[in-house]
Amino acid sequence: MKLTMCLFLSLGTVGFAAPSELVREQVAVAVPDRQDCQIPDRVHLTGWLGTRIAASESNRLLKIDTDRLLEGYRKRPGRQSYDGEHVGKWLHAATLAWVYTGDPALRKKLDYTVTELLKCQLPDGYLGTYIDKDRWTQWDVWAHKYNLIGLLTYVQYTGNREPLQACRRMADLLCNTFGDQPRKRDLITAGEHAGLAPTSVLEPMVLLYRLTGEPRYLDFCKYILRAWEQPNGPKVISTLLTLKRVDRVGDAKAYEMLSCLNGALEYYRTVGDPQILQACLNAWQDIVLRRLYLTGAASYGEVFHDDFDFPNVANVGETCVTVTWLQFNAQLLRLTGEARFAEQLEHVVLNQLLGAQQPDGAAWGYYVQMEGKKPYVSYLDGQCCLSSGPRGIALIPTFALTTDADGLVLNLYDQGSAKLALRDGTPVSLRLETLYPGEDRIRITVSPDVRHSFTIRLRLPDWCEAPSVRINGKRVAPKAAADGYCAVHRNWQAGDRIELTLRQEARVLVGDHKNLGKIALCYGPLVLAADSVLLPEQMTNLTALVMPATNINALALEPQPAPLRVKTWPGARAFRVNAIDGKSRAPVQIPLLPFAEAGGAGTEYKVWLPLAADQNGKS
């Protein structure tokens, strides 16, 4: 059962999350997915990731004031120019979360919100928060994009087709208003950031085309690609094919650009134009090699900057960018089946995404930087990221454990279970027992309904130099194939066990460019940070903290159970390391925390730590 088909799910009683009937899209994709995006209720995680997913549903999505989401629609205009985006983002995240949990209270809230939102649609199909004289300015098309995404997700998973007509009316209005034919408006000028914001409506317009088969929606998507290349356009595809630099596309606005690229990948999936995929791969390569922060953040000041330009504090790490970067990697993983994209998913999820989420799930940070205090807030005014963060969390079950043409694929490791179906229809259950990343060992029990021959692909992380794989106690050579996975093919039967050991070790990254004279520490997949809450009594703040060496043996970094005051899940760890009190010059030992947990109590944290004066420049 593949989400690439963008299926309707016909569900029974409220709160019952298992689909009973699937209705296919009207248009088949030209490029089938290599890995199948999973329906969220197929995978249930209960470890660190599972704890954060549950917290997002219960403490954020379920508790949101939906009347605040609808306020700008009921009484136009909204409080802020982008007020309209929040309800669509919430519908997207909350629908995925409801499918994952089956929570009847969340389903009731979803139904109410959709019903009330549809009441706000005007006779001509307009569903934005602007008054007539200000239509199609600033963030108006942008809000329609998110309403389309949210409503289509709701339709897809609930089987309630009523909102589909509202989506068609929105799309028809866009088609009638914008285009390069006489008497139509230029979409590039209908929003912010050199047209990147309004043209990001490409993504849901492609999805709506596949769902309905309406040719004019595909024509509108083709118009958007032409608009990108017109004289006042952002030159998205041409720049990425020639210069291969995201900082040269449009005005380099990261969130809006990645939103456009996610739409471009849906377009590629639909029509099969290889240049679209190549442009997106060029963008990915440029970001990973030159513009990605250590934690997986991908911009500062909300913009892609010059090569290796990484200030630690300058509105670094916008959460909207983090989520669209996650989506971009998830799309590329589906399309290519290559582990390098799953590697980036683990990187961004375990560090920047979880670091932007308050550990109890109730609040999010807008800019989550490399040092300072995490700016957690729970109110929507002045905040776009509070509605984006839960979308990233809700997507995790769709790519953590997946299927492909040969069998099963394990991309992320967390305690939990899955009930997946191979492409030939054979049901297979998985049970994962682990405290990863709080331990190295992952025990996987494989139980097909009937004895069956298929392949299980295990992602072997780049940071792990000596992985170990055992099948029913017998060692297997842990060799990664060209796609980056260790493929284990056998005739599997119920109760077969895989024991995967990913040996986590400490690593020192010596700073350069703007972090010259500093080091950062990592352990396995985790970026570590100092947190003022764990400093020795004689050290009053992080400015007094100095690192004595760049040699990992001299630093003697050692994992240990996290102190109770910062422990958020059973496998939580702190990492004791040798340091120096910069004021007294006395040696001290301090615990570091994963970036995702550091600063979680409102305290100061820091990733890049200064070296003692006699260590500057040493490696």
C-alpha cells in the first residue's frame, strides 16, 4: 500500500485508524517510488523518537486552540499577513498523528476544524485571510497551498470526500487567476521572495492533478515551471542545473526554496522529467557539502549564504527550514532508495528537529541556534515554525521503516514495532528492542505470516566504523551495497532475529572558518552541547568553559546515565568530558548533553566550545 498513489482511505468509526479500503489516484505516476512511504499506523515507535512523537500529539496538536487557527478566516483579515498558513499545517500534522495514534479526541477536533474552515470559503473558491483589495499579495497563495495540503491529507486518510470539492474550487480559482495567457496575473508577483513563496503551490497542485485527473491542474503546474524561468522569475531549475548553487536561486530564501523543490520532486514523480530530478540532486549536494550546519540546520537569517558561512548566532536554524529539509530528504529517499538520504534524515531528526521541540512537546523554537537559549513558545502570533515543527515529527513513522521491491528497509532505529506488507502482499511484523541511541545494540524480531524469501535492508550509518550483524546468532558480513544498505536475503520465518550493533564512538570536530579555535563533540549520531544546568558549582556560566585539547583520548569523553533533572526518556545519557575552568585554570569534568536535549529547561547551551590558548591551531 503506497502513499505515492495518494490514496483515499475509507475508515470506519471515529478513532479507528486502520484503513479498510483504498481508492487509487486517477493518474498513475511516471516514476514509481523505490521505497514506499508508509501509512503512519503501520509503524509504532516507543523509544526516544516514539516519546517525542507521542508528546507532539498529546501536548501540542491535541491542545491547539482551533478557533485561533480559524480566526483569520472567520473575520478577515488575519492578525498577521501569514495567519492563514497555520490551519493547513495543523490539519496535515494532526491527520498524520491521528492515523498513527487512532485518538478519537484528535479525530473529533479534525472534523470540527475542517467543517468550520469550509464554511469560510467564498463563492468564487477563495479560502484565504485577506480582504478583497489585498487578495493575492504577500502570503495569500502560500496560505492556499497549505490549505490544499492539509485538506488533501485529511481527505486521503479519512475517506471524507467533502473537502475535495473545496480543494477543486481553490485550484480552479488559481487556474483562472494566474497564467501566462492574456488577462491573467503573473504568479511570480503574487507573493514574497522572488516568487518562491507563491509558486510553491506546485506541490499540492500536482497532488490534486493525480487525485482528480483534471488536466488543467497539470497545465498549471507546467505554467509554474515556465514562470520560474521567466525574466522576473527565481530561475529555480536552470540555476541548479548550471551553477548548482542554492544561494544563487531567487533571493536564496531557504524555506520557500525547499518548498518549491519538494513540489518539483512531486512533479518529477508524475511526469518523469529527468532534469527536474538532477536539479534537485544538485541542490541536495550543494546543501550537504557547503551549507549544512553540524546539527542539520540549513540556513541563517532564513537564507542560504556563501560557502561554509556558519555563524553560531544570527537567526540560525529556522524550524520551517528544518522541516522542509526533512521532507526533501524523505522525497529523495522514496524516489531513489539510496541510504545517503536516510543518513541525512537521522542527522536532522535526532539533532536539529528534536532540538527545536521542547522535550514535553508543548512548544517549539523558531530559531534554534548553535548556542544561547532555545526560544520555546507555544503561541502562534509572530511564529510560523510552531505549526511546521509538528509536521516534521508526524512524518517520522512514514519513513522510519519501509518496504521496497525486494522486501523491508530499516532507515531509523527506535524501540517499537511495525506491521508492514511486502509488495506481493505478504504481511510481515517487526519488533525492535533497543534504547538506541542510548545503547549500541538493536534487536529485531522478524515475523512474516508465512515462511517467505525476501530481503531486509539495514542502514549502516556513515559514522559507524565497525558495525556488527548477526542473524539468529550467526555473524553476517556487514557490507553496504551501492545503495548504502546492508542487504540480508534469506527465507525468513516467524521469530527470526537480527542483532545489529552500531558501535558509537566519540568524535572531535576541529572548527574552521567562523569556528576557528573551537571544537565540537559528537557521539554516534548525536551532536553534543554543554548545558549551564550541569556545570560545576564553581562555574557560573558557559563563558568560563574551555576545552584542554583536540585529542579525543585527552578529552576522555565517556557516556553515563543522564542526571534525573535532565532525563527525558529511559535511555537518556550525558557525556562526561575533561574541560578547564577558564577563570581558575583548574581542570574539571563536565557532562555534555545531546543537542536535542540541551537547553531543554530554558538554560544556556553551546555546541562549539573554545580551546585553551595553547591548543589553538592544533589538530
